[in-house]
Amino acid sequence: MAAALQVLRHLARAPSGPLLWGGPLARMASSMALAEQARQLFESTVGAVLPGPLLQRALSLDPDSGELKVRDRSFQLRQNLYLVGFGKAVLGMAAAAEELLGQHLVQGVISVPKGIRAAMEHAGKQEMLLKPHSRIQVFEGAEDNLPDRDALRAALAIRQLAEGLTADDLLLVLISGGGSALLPAPIPPVTLEEKQTLTKLLAARGATIQELNTIRKALSQLKGGGLAQAAYPAQVVSLILSDVVGDPVEVIASGPTVASIHSVQDCLYILNRYGLRTALPRSVKTVLARADSDPHGPHTCGHVLNVILGSNALALAEAQKQAEALGYRAVVLSTAIQGWGTPAAHGADWHQCHRRPLSVPASAVMM
């Protein structure tokens, strides 16, 4: 999603680029200048994936019966609703949830980036902030998107809330990009520093993101389905704002509400591959040695409902809709482009897409 929005933002800043074309300006479908049209496309696309509106579209509450609907599922609220969250967009998601749920919400804990509340206040984004006497406790951490002690405290508070729930309770989990760094909880005796060091060593030796996530999950109390297991037997509903191409729920924030499919043998294979197995700290060896094929128990999370609220595809669909409203022929070439906005707008990925045999009319937007 971030890449799609960056491309549109680049388009707004550089309207003479190759993505909008079709002859003299006098022949353009709208009387607005290209820069204004590009900016309008960007703003409407961002508006479609703002965390608050996305959450409000996914949830509805009957104030008389206390019935909460999540898409096509219904849950009865009777002072049994709890909330946790972690990610860069979670503050706005939590504010929207708080507004909708009101007194039905008993307690909540969220982990958000350091400084985000001050930034929202400075920007005048009051709709992204919790109420003054909120029932949701806010932890700020993961400065520069790196796990730290503040994020660890938040993760432990989230685990404590989850472990106190019963079969009569409902846990609402808010997840967005950046959630992995904001939910660090290594399995003792592994320390946060040891886990970070191992991750950095693997990354330096060329480990893929999938391999890194496999190790992270194996050493985490909450990732790889650990949060879902901590909350059992409560019902769990995860509302997810995806920042990953293809929206794989097991990858977003390292899948805290999705059962891990990897075994300890998978971890050992990865460590052997990069020559790190013999150099492991004693604590890591201890955790791997005592773990069974799944470090978080059962392979199923039948008490969990995972819902994707927003994604790159949704952002592009809105951009296409708005472009067509402006009179353009809008073509979505790909939902899988990744990278920074400027290189993505002018780089090899676009040139590869241009090789496709497309019939492009005089006024077109390609994205």
C-alpha cells in the first residue's frame, strides 16, 4: 500500500511524468491542471485507506441489543469486550473503535510509534487521538521502527491482558504495518538484545524476510499465533491494515493471530544455512531445544477471525475509480510494485509493465 501511495504522491509532485499522457492539455478531459488532478487522485486514495473510516466500515454496533457485527459475523457484547493493538496506524484505528464501542469497551492496551500522539496533535488530527479519559492504555516505543525496551513493556502488557480473558470474552486486535517492531516479547531466557543480534546477523548474511520471520516467530511469545494462544479460550477478532503485497496474514506483523506453520527443524535448517547454529547464545539453544514442532501449541486458531481492512489493492481501486471520474481511462498494471515512490514511478518495474500489449486511449492514467 505504501508503495502505491508513494507513486501517486510522486505523480502529484511531478505531473509531467510519463504516467499521465495523451496530447495537448487542451484535449484533457478535465479543465483542472494536471497537477491538481494528480493531487486529487492522491488525496482520495489516501482517504480510502485511512484507519478510522476503514474500521468504521468493517464494524457496526446495534446500541439496543449490544450486538457487534464484523463483516458477516455477530458477537454479543455484555461488558466482555477488550482491545489490544500494535502498529503505525493503530492509534487512529483505536480512536475509531473507541468512538464506536463506547462503554462496551472494558479495557485496552495499544503499542504505537514513539512521538505519534504529539505528531497528531501538532497536525490537528483530533480524530486520530483517543478521548481524554480513555479506557485504552497507550505505550509509545520502537523508535526508528526498531524494537526497544518501551515496545517490550507494551508487548508484556498486551500479553497480560490477553492471558486474563475467559471463554465469555471477546478480544479485538488491531494490527497494521510496523506491528512486529512494536510487539517484541522474546521467550525467556532469550533477551531482546540477543534476539535483535541474531536477526541482524541473519540479515547481514542474506536471509530472506520469510527466513527472518521464521526465526522471530520461534523465539517470540506473541508472534506466529502466540497472541491468539495467549487469549484462548476468548474469541479473537483481528482487524488488519495490510502493508504487505498479497496481504498474507501470517506475514503482517509476523502473524500474532495466525498459527505458525514452521517447526523447530525449519529454524535449525535456516541457522545451519547461514553458519550460525554453533554460534547461538545458550538462551536461544535452550528455547529451541525445549520447543516441540510448534512453539505455540495447536496448529489451528479456530477461535480467531482475521479480517483485512485495507490493502494496496483497495488503494489502487480507489485511485482507478477517481481517475475514471475525471474522465480518464484508468489501468491498474500491478498491485505488487514495491519500493520508494520516485524510483517506482520511473524505474524498471514500470518499463516492464509497458511491454504488455495494451490499447491506451488518448487520455489515460496507468498505475
